[in-house]
Amino acid sequence: MLGGPTYCIAFDGLDVQRHYVVKGTPIRPVDSRPRLFEVVPDEIAGDLDGASDLLGKGLFVRLVSIADEVVKGPFMFEISDFTEPA
């Protein structure tokens, strides 16, 4: 498992052929700088230390500042499967 600030979210039933929507909300005090929640494509995540063994086993997420710097911090997330039934 990655220790952050990029995280790999793995869950039972993950299928890379399905279509997932990932929604996240940074948790921060009102007086702190804004942060954005982003899903990291495998092409970028694969270059991170320790991530290559996790490709295809989870979804990579992280927080970034408005200056596009990766930052640590708490967040909430929800993953929905929007694959059309066969």
C-alpha cells in the first residue's frame, strides 16, 4: 500500500474493465488553503515509488493544491459503478 500523499484504493470486486466514477472531498479547516481531490491515471501512478505492484489492483487518488502541488490531508470519497448492464 502506498503511504501517501498518493493512495491506492483497492476493494473487493474491482474490475478494470468496468466504468467507475470516483468523487472525493478534501476535509480541511475553513481558513486553510483550498485543495482538490483527483484521480491519478495509471500512467502517472506507475512512476510513483511502490505503485507499480498495485497497478490494476486499485484506483489511485491524491490531493493537490491550487498550485498543482501534491499535498497530504484527509478526504472522503465515494466510488460508483456506472457500467451499463450487458
